[in-house]
Amino acid sequence: MDASSHERAATIMYERYIACLNARAWMGLGEFVADDVVHNGRLLGVDGYRAMLEENCREIPDLYFHVDFVVANESHVASRIRFDCAPINEFLGVPVHGKRVVFHEHAFYALRKGKIAEVFSVIDKTAIEAQARL
């Protein structure tokens, strides 16, 4: 496989992963996420990762992952994800309480054998704080 084919394969895998998240097809996560996945330095495993995402959706019922852009190669994926949602209570320690907020997540994924093995996620909390004050 040449570099272009690897990039396409990683991008397609990532698009399918995002579709899985948006469909709340939690039992399908194992197709995209390694059994020993690490999120921001914490070993969660696929079950812990699933539980984290399920909790996110309970806290934010209208959570939807809008991918602004994605860059991929054989071993990594980087993306900018846009959220336009209304968290029920506090979100990241910010008292949002149902107010609609728009923010971005910058996510970097390390791949192993075509699956997400490690996630580095940075959420623009400052944008959430600014909107919560309005």
C-alpha cells in the first residue's frame, strides 16, 4: 500500500468511527478502537471508552460530532470537531444548564493495526465559558 492508500484507509476508518458515535452504535466501537485504548493519558480500554462516550451523551443529549477537517496517515489522525449543543447541567465545570454552546475539540489519534490506540483531546473550554456568561 502506498502512502496515499494508507491516508485514504485511515480517513475512511475515522469517518466510519464518527458515524458510529453519531449513531450511538456503542457496541460497534470495537471495530474502530483498540481493546487497550488510552484517552488523555488514562488507560480506559474499549469498555471504559464506551462508558465515557455514553456519559457524554447523557450529559449532552443532542451531542453530534461535526468534523470540520481531518488529516490522516498510516499511524495518526488529526481532526477538528465542531459541536453545537446544549449540555443539561455543568459541562467541564462550566454552569451551562441547557444553554446552547458552540465549541471545538482538537483530537489527535494514534493508530495501531488500523484502530484507535490513543486519543489526545483538547476542548476549547474558553469558548464554552464565554457563551455561558451571555
